[in-house]
Amino acid sequence: SRHDDVTVEELWTAYLKEKEGRRVVRSMNFEWKFLGPTFGHLEPRHITVELCREYARKRRKLGKRGEAGGETADGTIWTEMGHLRPVLTWAADKKLIDHAPKIERPPKPKPKERYLTREETRQLLNAAAVPHIRLAIILTITTAARIGAVLDLTWDRVDFVRAQIKLARPDTTTRKGRATVPINATLMAALREARTGALTDHVIEWNGKAVASIKTGFEAA
């Protein structure tokens, strides 16, 4: 039933509970650290365009992780505020609120057209001191897979005989789908080495467990 005084925080929490288990929930939990102080206590009908602009102004003055004196790109703010939209649309569909308010975001930045050179790629791989970070980088470079697909990859989808990897999980479907991609010589050597010491079903593992993120290791490299 609809509650006239339901807050954005209550709706956000309910939305994440319903979507539990999806990858986006992890990032939304982090984003709430920034969105919550501005929007959490409000009823959705109190969200205005000016408030959205004020959030963007304040957010730009903080680092991506919230450190003072940093600076946050509009692309990050665009993503954060973009996650407010489905929550409020969901709430309206569920009849929890009368309608979803307009969420104004900064203009979406143009895609970055910056590519690693072969030499930069070599340096990056040499700097990846931990084996699973190096393997993950090789996989993303040689298959063009997103990191989520690489971290999801299990050995049963690596075909050493046909020299190909099936990125799609057999138990799920996604809007865009995931390709079946070839294994080149560089990747083949790295996969064979990793397979000999594998302790789990996941290709990317660390300390006998699947890996949820390589962000720290990648940034260190």
C-alpha cells in the first residue's frame, strides 16, 4: 500500500532487497554513501531539478571515494544519479508513490577513445605481480570481455581443444548476451599454467576462492 511519507531511503532499501544477488546491488550500496545524505530523508515528490544540480555541484568537489580535496568526473555522477531513476520508477510501478520525479543528471561524457599500445600492454602485464590479476588482464585484453564476464568465467566454459571460451553462463541470459571468443597463443599459455594449479571452478581465483573484484590489484599495476 502507498505511504505518503515514504522516504527515498526506504524505497532504495526495498529495491535493493528485491534485486538481491544482482551485480548492480554492490555498486548501489557504495553509491548510497553519497546519494543518501542529499536524497535519503526526502519523500520522492520533494526531489527537484535544483536539488539534483546541487548534488552534482557538491559531488564534483569530492574524490570518487569521497575523500576531501579530490574531484569526481561527471561520468561518475551521471551513473550515481542514474541509479535513482529505476528505484523511483519501480516504486511508482509498485504503487508505493504516485509518480517518479524527474532526475536531472549532468550530460553524459563522450566515450573515451584511449587505447593501450603494445608497449603499454607489456608494461601493464609485467607490473601485475599477483598471478590472478595478470591472468584477468590477459583475458580482458585478448577476448575484449568485460571484467564481470571474466570474473564469472568457469573452467567448464574453457575449451582447450577448440581453443575457445564461452563467456555466457549456461544458467543465465542477459540483454546483450555474451560471445564465444577464440583463445590466442598468449592466452592459451596463461590458461594452461593457471589450470594446473586451479583450486576452484573459477578461472580467476585467489587463495582458493573466486574473486569478486580485481580493482585494487589492477590499480596497483
